[in-house]
Amino acid sequence: MFKKDPLKKLEQERTDLSTRAFHAQRNGDIRTYSALTAEAESLKERIDALKAEASE
């Protein structure tokens, strides 16, 4: 009943990573931008998999 939604947590984490990546890119730190973007994409794949699993 009071259990938090894991999808919501993952989506928030992805948003945070994307924001950090954006700031890294604006500051000229392309390596950090690339790493953070890759992590965000990985989380997106996990989120999509969980959503597909939940809809079955």
C-alpha cells in the first residue's frame, strides 16, 4: 500500500543524469557528458523493459 513506485524512482534518476549531462556539455566536459548520457540511456532501456513487463 505504501510501497514506492520503482519506475518513478528510475525516471527521476534518469532525469537527474540527463540534467547533469547537459551541464557537463555546456561546460565543455564532453567525456563526462558521454558517460552520463550512456548511463541515462541504460536507465531508459530498463524503464522500457519494466513498462513492457507491467503491461503484460
